[in-house]
Amino acid sequence: MSARRTERLLNLTIALLAGRRYLTKDQIRRAVPDYERCATDDAFERMFERDKDELRDLGIPLVTGALDPLYGDELGYRIDRAAYALPEVSFAPDELAVLGLAARAWQQASLSHAAGTAVLKLRGAGVDPDESALLGLEPRIGATEAAFGELWTAVRDRYPVRFSYRGPKDTAPAPRSVEPWGLLSRGGRWYLVGLDRERGAPRVFRVGRVVGRAVPDGAAGSVLVPPGTDIREQLHRMAPPEPREVATVRVRPEAALGLRRAATQVGSVAGWDLLEIPYGDVDHFASELIGYGPTVVAIAPESLRAAVLERLHVMVAPA
């Protein structure tokens, strides 16, 4: 399936999930950019019919119904949310690692922007969208590492990259040319594992220490991962595990689903839920908490509270 068609099906799914009621074909056409660009009604009809069949083949419960219960002559479309929701599932640690990386890449592909655009278009079409229906479509993994998207693309397309890197003992950033083998997350941080061309040996780079952009330094497909390479073992050997801390966080009921999934303990106090959540990097986790707005309050440790408050002060300070 082409990237453009995948994006169109995603936009269609978002629109059908966000509508509180059945949507007319006209409302759907105005909400999905590819449909708006159709030159004729017939072209739109053919594309929409193919996409409906594709969604159903993917197991998405697209249903039709009368827009007016008294007059059933005009049909509308929506996704049955009860049938769409997944039952509780569990994953092995390796599977969770892959899903976490996919979620981050998904966010880098501007899923949140797609959902926001669909909501705005639905409002413009006279629909009152239910934005809560899109919570499961918007990963809450932080996007603090500016170079992540470029490094992810390099890993995916197998080409070398150049970037400036400030190591823990460096006084200034130094240029690096790397053949990327993989990206891994550990302790709230992302790491690039690959071959350092200048040193001629495998190295691990913390993505948060990349300064500026990561730019291509060779042709796509030119990077070959040596047979038998275990990038997890490389990360463990060259970047020993860092100590983790446990945060105490107060959360409004039914808010911050991403934090709830990571919580090891859940309680309640004065109308709030009280979560205990392990984390590895205070700056990364503070940025994540800020993203949930007033529905989340950091309680402990004090270093986390201070990091959250520092970010809030920066946000409200006059320019």
C-alpha cells in the first residue's frame, strides 16, 4: 500500500472516529484532503468505495445508518467504537520495545497533526467532533530529541549519517559519521547503535546529545548490519544501565492514559488518582508530564517537581 493511500485511510479513520454521529458523504469529503482534491463527484465516489472496502478488510468496523431516524433515505457513516476498541492484551518485553519505537516513529510522522486537522475540518463541515475518541490515536511519548526523526529515517532506509555530538566528557560538539544499525530506548533515553566510521568500531550515541541536524552521508541501502549483530547487547555493553527513580504523580480520573499504563502502583487521594511511575531521565519525564497539562501534578521526588516547575515558568514568562 502506498504512503499516500495509507495516510488517506488514516485520515478517514480519524474522521469517522471523531464524529459523534453518522457523517454524510459530503462531510467526509470535506474532512479528508484526498477526497477534497477529487476533480469530480464520480472520482470521489470510486475512491471512497475502495477505501470503505479497505477499512473493512483491515477489520475496522465501519457501519452505515440513517442520519434521521424518521427518514431513512439518507445514509451516514461512522466507526463502531465499541467494536473498534481492543480487548486487554499483553506483550513480551521485546515486543513492547518494538511497539515503543513504532509509537515514537508514528508521532514523528505527525499523527497528532493529522488528527487535529481532521477535527478542524469536521467543525468546518458543521460536525461537533468528539476529540476524546482520538486519545488512543495520539501517542504520548515525548519528542524531546530533535534528531530522532532523521536518525529513525536513516535506520529505516539504511544510509550513513553525519552529525555533531557532545559526549559526556566533551567540552564542545565533535563531528561524527555513523552507519546506523538501530535505535533503542532505555531509562527514558533513546540511543543510536552503529558503526563509527572514523573509529572503525561499533559505538553507542545518546540521541539527546546530538547537536543540530543529522544529515545523510551516503546512499540509501548502503549500510549493512553485520550478521549476528545484537544491538541490545551492544547497548548494554557500551552504555551500562542507569539508575531509575520512581515518581509520585497525581492524575485526574480518566486522564493521562499513557501514564497509567506505565504506573506500578495506583491509589487515590482527594478526588485524584495517585500513580507511582518509574523513570530514568528527569528532564525527559518532566517534559512528558508537561504535555498532559493541568490533568497531571508532579508530587515527588523534589528534583522532578523542580524540573516541571522550571518548564512551566519558561512557558508563562513574557517573551
